[in-house]
Amino acid sequence: MAAQKVRIWAAVAAGIVAVLAAVAALAFPRLLGQTGESTTAPPASPSQSPTDGVTPGTAPASPSGSPSATATATTAGAPAPSSAPGSAAPASRAATLLASMSLEQRAGQVMMVGSPVAGPDAAVRDAVGRLHVGNVFLKGRTTAGANAVAGVVAALKGEAVRGSGGAAPFVATDQEGGQVQILRGPGFSEMPTALAQGSMDAGALRASAAAWGRELAAAGVNVNLAPVMDTVPSAAFAPQNAPIGRFQREFGYSPQTVSAHGIAFAHGMADAGVAAVPKHFPGLGRVTANTDTAAGVADGTTGRHDPYVAPFADAVRAGVQWMMISNARYPAIDPENDAVFSPTVIGGMLRGDLGFRGIVVSDDVCDAVQLSSTAPEQRGVGFLAAGGTMVLCTNAQTAPRLWQGMVDRARSDPAFARTLNAAALAVLEAKDRAGLLPR
């Protein structure tokens, strides 16, 4: 009996082994095939190349050669951005503030209105309050000194902050030297003309400009609409050059002199925390009439790659963050448009050829006789559409028409609305860098 039981259990065991062997024969090849698929990566498509020619950890270069403004900067040792579906980089302070603004407030951010340096009048208060204009230019002349100017600036800042969701204003003036020095009196040095500054050593001029800039900063001024980087051809021609040479606003009579001293001036202002604004791109040194007081002002000589454009190109390479556009016309560059309305001058030359990525501000568009044939409602629209960022209106009584033109166009034209939004964002980003946004 015991032997029979052993034979039975042996047969059962043999059957079980046979079944397991059959199952293994069927399952192992499939398992092996799955393992091979999971460990072999598919060939990369052209769009999935590991680097696409970009060094790992660096952003693609923009046309100016700097990292793309749309790339997210990373710090060595910082965790990599999340790759989870739907993740996004947090919005910047500027973008968050822009999103909270009305169209009217956004239009205000791309404007700079002129206020009497002695104090704002009713038209200025209306522009800063009701129209939300977010930037101010101190105009006129004063000898009251720094304390008086600081009081005016403080009042203007308070009104601007209330009207713009907490963003403080850029406060600008013209402090070139010589006859173009708006702020004088106790606390402000007497500045020599630009022509005299051009005879100084560049290092000494930078140090002097830093001292002048500290005086502006102490009074609350954070933007100086200077230096003039127009090249006047010669001392003999200077008296005929109504806007620049007649008043010795040029640093000299060669692009090299203008570059060296204009950049020294700009760097000195930056050392003091004041933004310098080279002007008047692409140059007013060859004209014989003043766009403020005459129409039909044109420079028929200056071309797109003219040597007299070099000082502006040098200033861009030196890191300036602002640039002012001339109101004159340059037929060899754009025969159809004044520079302030020219996509070729602003978008093609300044943004394209020179690679400038900062704030492009207009010369005054409200009182300039040169622009009298263009309705005020179209002046801000035309400037932004050409590639500008901030439109300067020194006449607060005309400012509502300029502002309304931009608001109306943005309501009816989605493409212009996007242009306005982009300009407002650029202004707010510049304000954030300057410490003017709420923290």
C-alpha cells in the first residue's frame, strides 16, 4: 500500500511540473519582449534633440545676443522647474499688477505728462488722477532749490500711486547743463554746457554726472532726459543747427567725442540711481529748424547706417535703458513718416539694427509744431504702433485727447490692445527694477 501511494504522488507531481513547464514556455517570451521595449528609447525626432544647438542651462539668444526675455532664468544649484502637466512660472510683480489694471490705467502707464516744476496745476492733477497717467515730467525753470522740488515731487507721487494701483511714477526733467537746466538753486550745482563737458576727461565727467545725479535723486527725480547724443558736423555749422548747436547742447563735432562723453554722462547718472535718456535718435545735429517751433523739419542726409548714428549704438552697447526719439523726418530712412511714427526708425533701426530692448520715449508730441498735421488722438497711437513705449506730452491740457485716442483704439482693435499691453508691461517691469512697484 505504501508503495502504491508513492507512485500516485509521483504521478501527480510529474503532472504539476508538466503544467508549469507549459505555462513558462508561453509566458517567458512575452515577458522578455516587454522588458526589451521598456529599456530601449525610441529614436529622437528632430524637435527632441537634447540640446538643439543650445548649451544646456542657457537660454536661446535673442537677436541682440542676450538671453531671450521669454526664458526663465535659473541659478546654479537651484531645483529644476517642475515638469508636471499644467505647471507654469509664477507671474512677475509687473505682470500681476498689469493684470489687475483697467484699460484706462494701462494707457496711463505709457504716458508721461508735463507738470510745472513749481507745482501741478488743475490739468496735471486731472491727468494724474482721472486719467491715471503714471509718469511726470517737471517742466519750466526753477531756482527754488532741492527742498522745494522734493515737495512738488512728493505730492505728484502720492497722486500717481493712488491712480495706478500702487505703482510709483517715473519723474523726469531736463538737466543737461548750460541753458537746458530746469532745476537750479540750493542743492543743485550749476552745470556747464554739454560742449564744455565735452572738453573734460571722460572719467572726470562721469564723476561730475554722478554728483549731479545724486542731487536729482535727493529731490525725487529718477529719470534725466539727457544726454544729447546728436552730432553737429562742425563749429561753423553749429549756429545754424537750431535745436542743438545754437545752444551748445552737443558734446563735440565728431561721433567719437559724442560717444565717449555722452556715455560718461549716462554712466554717471546711473551711478547715482538716475536713468539717463540719450536723445534724439537718430540725430538732430544736421537740421536747421526746431521741431518744437517749426513744421516740415527734415534731415535729408542721415541714413540708416550713417556714422552719426554710432553714438546711439555705442550707448546701447554701454547698457542704457532709455532712448528718446526725434520728431524730425529722415527721408533717406523713411520718406513717409516722421521718426516718432516710423516703424523703420524705431522697430527697424533702434530695436532691430541696434538691438535696443529698453524704454523708447517720444520727444514731446503735444506742443511740437512738427506734428500739428496729426490729430492728438492719433499721436500716441502712432508712436506705440511704430514700436515706442512711453509717449511724452508736456501740455497737460492736450493729454486727455492723447489718452482717449489710445483707449478708443485699444477698445476697437485687438492688435493695438496687445501693443498697448506690451508697452505698459515694459514700463511696469522697468519700474520694478527701479523699486517703484509695491513689494
